[in-house]
Amino acid sequence: MALKGNLRDFTITQLLNLINLAHKTGTLIIEHPTEKVTVSFREGKLAYAQDGHEDNSLVTILYRAKKLTAAQHQVLKKRAGNMSDKELGLLLVNANYINQQDVLISLQSYFVSVVNRLFTWAEGPFRFESNLLPPDDKITVRVSLENIIIEGTRRMKELEQLKDEIPNLDMALKFADRPGANIRNFNLSVPEWSVVSYINPKNSIKQIARTTKMSDLEIRRVVYGLLQAGLVELIRPEGVTLKLTSPASTHSALAQPSSVQSAAMRPAATRPVASEPSKEEQKSLIYRLIARIRSI
């Protein structure tokens, strides 16, 4: 009989610990409102992982890992579309496109990234099928779960802290009115630029996350950094939009004077701009006040 449950009652950390300690072989299937992830194990070690909404073909994984150029990726997708991952991997190695280590490291990095996303899921039905293994045409790896569990637990704690700072992803962002600086003069990361390009009073943080394909942890991390830099402010969205406003409509906003510093030297967070804070926002402010009192 398959192990079944919900992440509300049995966390991903507990599941991975059980699989690791019991040296289980099989596949864990976890569903989310918009996603379905399958993770396979052999004798308690990570062997394979797949996000059902992503292209997890070997050629695409190698392209994301920068082992193939865009042109090579396009040609291989077109000409080798009917080849299995094992056949394609052998072809690429024999043709000296890449080496065997490149293949294994790229796959390992992708599989681990899929598992890491699960640590931010607070709920969702799961089941463990001991008789279900990855398709024979897929390349598998062997990755110890100990480090994955440690890193995942750290991510969970970070997410909880960020939820205290940014409790509501239905809020929108606007550029702070800070004279004397231009955002284009500062060195923002790629994720920060992705978020900045969609900043508009009509776009909620949740919409930006969905469009940029960021997890709750990733979007909160970026927004918190921008808030700490004094670059943006939280506001209530202007009405309800069915389609996210494109980056082109925010180009004029990017020229607005703003102030940003490196992550190591950022000023205090900009407080949300709202006439009447919600209960979640009040909770965040109360936590900060308690922390401040304790530090005195």
C-alpha cells in the first residue's frame, strides 16, 4: 500500500528523512494547485525529479546549465526530438559537444532544484509509490539527501522570516520617490531586474512572481531586497487586472530617481504605504516592534 498524506500534516523534510533513513526505492508524487512534481529515489538517494510543467528534456537542461548554446539547443530540439535522453547524451559525448561529467552535473543540479522548490510548499497531497521508477530512457543520478535536507530546512526558515516582512503577495509595488539617483546606475541582479521591469501599481507581487516563474521564496527575497534598498514601496494594487502589464509600460518608471545599495550595505526597509494596514500587515509591524523592544 502506498504512503499517502498531505504536506499540512507531514512536511517534505519529514518525508525525505524517512526515505533517507529507510533507504527507500520508489517515486514520490506531490501535487500543488498549479504544479505536479515527481521525485524518484534508489536506496534512499535522489535519482530523478520532474516538474510536470517544465521541459525536462536533456537538451533543455544542458542549455539551462549553459553547456549548450542557444543555436545548438534549437538545432538539437529540431533534429533529435525523437531521441531518448540516453541516446542523445551518448551522441553528444561521442561528438565531443560535452563530456559525461557535464551531463551528470547538469542533471543533478536540475533535480536538486526541483526538490528544493518543495520546501516552500505548505500543503498539497502526496503519495509514495514503491513500484514506480523513472522511465528507462531517462538518465538517473545518485545524490545523497542529507545536504538537500539541511539546505531545504534553511530555506523554510528563511521563507517564514520573509513572510513576516512581506505577508501579503497581493500587494503591488511602486518606485520610491528618492531624488538624486537613477536606477540604471546601479548593479542589480538578473532576478531583481526581472521584477523591476514589471513594477507597476496595477501588477500585484503574486502576478509578477507567476510571470517571472519565481517561487514564493524567490519573489519575497527579491522584493525584500528592493525594500531594504529603499528602491520600492508596497502599495495596494490599483483595481484588478486580468493580464500583467508588460515591461514596456514601465520603461518610463525605470528612469524615476531611486536609491539602491549593495545587499551588504542596505538601509532600513521602506514601510508599506497603506491607509489602513491589513491584519497580516499589523502582525508584521507588531513582530518588528517586539523585536525592537527586546533588543533595548
